[in-house]
Amino acid sequence: MKLFTYFRSSAAFRARIALNLKGIDYESACIDMRPQVAAHRKPEFLAVNPQGLVPALEHDGRIITQSLAIIEYLDELYPQPPFLPAPPLDRARVRAMALTVACDVHPLNNSRVLGYLRAPLGHDEDTVNAWYHHWIASGFRSLEADAQRLTGDGRHLFGKSVTLADIYIVPQMYNARRFECDLGPYPTLRAVCAHLESLPAFAKAVPEAQPDAS
């Protein structure tokens, strides 16, 4: 397998975690997304993913895009350890927590949106940071309430083992710290992430551990 990745991308961070949890060896194809390079906008990468986004996973010569599709593909291909619990209600709850990040927090705070706020809309850095902090707080409030109800041990968002929800919260928490968000109101989320970040599969996936880290 080959993962098209960028060290700063939280979506690629999720895919790296999933590959590590499944124990899958993979090749990293690093796509430099810094504005001065913009390798994701060049024809060579657009031939891989016309959206110009990472991650993209190449397996047996075929490409899969979007982190959720990649992670569910890996989970179906390699069922152990499972990323979703067996009971339908529990599966829905785990997916709902993951989608809070994937649909309601990350899309509003990704680099494309922040860049658009700066130019052409002309907002200064204080305004951009206020925007970022607002959407982190909005998503984390609901996730904190969910985690308090659904964690089985205070070390996972749901139950007592790693699920899809955990794969999604760690990169988002990493970014929240990077942007100096106030995390005081989210003790359960902080405890869960502290545990998860100590696990090898998560630790190996962090941005600073990647070959293109700069």
C-alpha cells in the first residue's frame, strides 16, 4: 500500500493511525502542500486525486480517497482489531462522534478555509484564530458530553477499546493544541487523548514523526 500524505494534514494523520493499528506496512508518498510548493495542485498529483487533497491510498494499483472511506476500507479488509463495535446502536454512536469531527469541525477549520479567510476575504490573524477557536469549542462541547456518557474506562471515547471515534479525536486535539485553544472545559477528551497518544500506533502517526516533517 502507498499512502499519499502530508505531515500537517489531520485527515492524513487519521489514515496513518488506522494503518498502524492494523499493523499494515505502507509506503509514504509525501505531498508538499506548503503554498510555495503546492505539489497537491500539480498535474502529477491531480491524476491521483482530482480533488488535490490528501490522504489518498493506493492499493493494488487502485486509488481510494477521503479518510473515512480509506479507514472503513482498511477495517473491512483487515477486520482485526475492529474499528466499530458489533451492536448497531453502538456502531451508530461511534460513527456519530467521528462524524462530529469529520463533518462539523474539521471542514470549517482546514487550511483551505483558513487561507480563504485571510485572502481574498482579508481577515487578520486574530479573526482567523477566533474562527478556529469557535468551531473547536462547538464540536468539543458535544464530544465531551458524549464521551462522559459513553466511555467505558475514561481512556477511550466509546467503551474500552480503540474505535473510529478515537482515530478522529486525536488529530483534532493535536490541532486544537497547536492553535492554542482553551481545552480546560474538556477533561474527558484530554484524558482520552493522553492515553491514546501513548499508544505506539498513535505515536508513530504524529506529524513530527513523519519523513516530511519540517
